[in-house]
Amino acid sequence: MNSSQFFTWELKLMKTITCFDISEPVLHISSGKFTAGKHWQHKHMYHNGNFEIIIMIKGTIYLQVDETHYTVHEGEIFALPPYHHLHGYKESPEGTQYFWFHFFSKPNGLKTIELKSPDDRQIESLFRKDQAVLPLQYKLPTLDKVFIVANQILDVAKTHYFTSMAVDYLLTTLLIELSQEYFESISNIPISAEEARIDEIKEWIRANLSEKLKVSEVADAFTLNPHYLVRKFSSRKPAKRLSSTSTN
Amino acid sequence: MNSSQFFTWELKLMKTITCFDISEPVLHISSGKFTAGKHWQHKHMYHNGNFEIIIMIKGTIYLQVDETHYTVHEGEIFALPPYHHLHGYKESPEGTQYFWFHFFSKPNGLKTIELKSPDDRQIESLFRKDQAVLPLQYKLPTLDKVFIVANQILDVAKTHYFTSMAVDYLLTTLLIELSQEYFESISNIPISAEEARIDEIKEWIRANLSEKLKVSEVADAFTLNPHYLVRKFSSRKPAKRLSSTSTN
């Protein structure tokens, strides 16, 4: 194996992952739905500071990013960080169709990392409340929700809203949805019946936030032993509200 | 006219308007779709710091807020600021149905104002890029988009996402959509053909941001006289990018 082969071999094991700060909306630049005619291949582009997401509806595109070739099929997404050269290295079948989205994130809102042969747990740990995560390329398990949001973005982007943030909120929703689909595909931690139960209780507490809650009332509503509930929530660091009224 | 009558008469001319800071997403507390059975009327609630939006799907609800009665019909929204007492003062028809959403905004993110016999221009001036605007009650001109987003919120709220912000982004999208519908209903400034044209050009420039643009190229793309374009954009304070390359 020569050094160039070794380099390629090492690249195959690398995984490019981008983390997006979602504490504020991203900034939509442009978006569209493209359908390829005969003999079409992607023109050369250099993404100067903006991120591109491609969502394949049908067909195949052949993308060269810097020196590497990628084949992107129906139902796949391709999430390309800024500052790369992109072009099609081969013609796509006629009728190839995809959504595309260009956007900026807030300053320092993007972090692209290269992981060497990562395992799913390592990637899973990158997901946070204020951080969405997308790999360079992956296949979406389901398409319906993503297509609905993509169409909403295109619809809102072409309409005159009183605020340009209308499309920014929807585009951030799309990022979260894509990220969630990825999360589900790598996450195999089953949500236990008990966890689901506790989530249900948390939801109920949120819904009744305006009332002064006592643990006994929550326990009643779920036909639980109040001591069980206090123990469960104490070990889980719940919202302060419940614990502060828990022993009345 | 006694003082109490005068007070009521004055109230009728008042318009309660809430301005929402949308520079960051609002915080979803709870939401749902409610269908009334027989002899139902809204239970008493006190909104302790959280905002409620009701979107009527069908039927009628009779709401008393503090001392005032409101009748809310099919296709209307009711946007109730925090710190008010709410209850139904009369039974709703069986099958009355509505979406409801409770949320917090960021600290100081809400501003509710009482306008005395306002005109539409006064209200229009409240709409800003980072500020959505809703009156206490109004009839939505169209329902389709709003219902889609409402259903997305309910769907996402009941699913375990890696981030609770998934639903916050959609709820802020709903606020913007409701606000936009209101904006369209009061705004009668027609967008002139020229304004539409300039918006089209701005859109094109955004889409081509990664290239170094010259005015001559933009003018070519739109078959315009470059001098016209420079004049138009100079008088409109456009993005710096175009003006800095405008005379090359």
C-alpha cells in the first residue's frame, strides 16, 4: 500500500459530522427544488461560508467534493460544510430531482469534526438540546415529514412575510427533523416502559404548571404511591417546582 | 351614561395587541386539540406567566376574561396574555373543537398594549423582523397553513425528540404564521410591480452570494440598464456587497 492508497483507506473510515448550534435560528440564503434535464451534472460551486443541504427526491447525483467522489441516491441527504469545492463528476439520470438549501449559521455556530471509525455511542453523545448533528451523507429512514417541511420552506421563501425569520424558523425545524431522523437511525437505546411513564408524568406536570402541585395530587392522577414518585424524581433531578412542594 | 357604562363603551374602542420577541424561539409548555362534549364550558383558569392561543376549528366558545365577555367563532383565534382569569360563561355547542397552545416567551419577550381606537397603519408599524404581533381576537382569512403547523406541533410534542426545541421552533413558526395572516388582513399597501421586481433581484443576489457580483452581471441577468440598478439600490440602502462592486 502506498501512501496515497493509505490516505484513501483512512478516509473511508473517517466520518465527517457537523454540529449546529440551534439556540437561535439559522439564516436562510436560498433554496429550491431542482429537476435535472438531459446530460446534466452539478456545476462547479465554492461554498463561501455557507452550508448546503441536498435532499434527494429521486435519481442520483455524482458529487466531487475537493478530491473525493460521492454518489448520492434517492432518499439520501448530503450535508456539505462551507469552504469546499463542489462539482458533478458524472451526468445524472434525466429527471433526477432534489431539494437544496443554503444557509448561514450564527458566528461560531457550526463545528465540523472528523471522527476516526466512530461508534454510534460516540456520535449519540454529540446530540444536545441546543445542538443538532448531521453527517456528511446518510439515508433517511422516512421521508414524509422532511418533505412536508421542505415544501413549507419553499412556499414561505417565495412569499412576502413581514419577517424574513419566517423561513429561518422553518429551515431550523428542517435541520432538527433531519438530525432527529439520523439520531433515530443510530440510537438503539430502547425507551423502557418506566422511562415512558416518567415522561408522561413530566408532560402532565408541564400541562398543570399554573397550579400549585403537590406530589400526592400527581400520584393520584397516575394511581402511584407518592413515595415511589418522590424517589423516582429525586434520582432524576426533575424540575425544581415538584421537589419544592413534594413533602406538603 | 354612568361611569360603568362609560368604562364599557371605552373598552369597546380599545384594542389589545401583544408583541412577541421572535429573535429566539418561544418555550412550549403544552398543547392539544380539544373537542367539547355535551354541556361543556371552559373551566376556570388563571394563566400564571404563560400565554395561551386558541384556534377555533368549529363551533363557538364563550369566554369571560376578568370582567369581559368574548364570543369566539369558527376560524377565529384568541390570543390571551398572561395574568388573566379565564372561564366559559355559557355552554358551547357539542362538537365545538379547537387547538390550544400554552407557552412562555423569553424574559421581557412579551409586550401587551392597549390601543385607543387604533388605525391599521398604527398597528402595521408594530410588525418588525424580530417582532410578531397578535390582537386578542381576530378572524383568520385562511386556515390551511395554520392547521398544518398546528398539527405538526401536536405531532412533534408527543414524540421523543433529542431536543425539546423541536416543538419550540414549530410553535414560533405558528406565531409568525398567525401574525402574518393578521398583517395581511390589515395591510393594504399594494406591492408595486417595481418593488416586486427589486425583491426578485435581491433574491437572485442572495442566491449568488458566493460569487463576486458586478452590477453589470446583475443587470444582464435581468435585462436592465446598470445605471438604473445602481440608482434603485443606492436609494434603498441595499446589502453592502453590491454597492462595493458596483462601479467595476
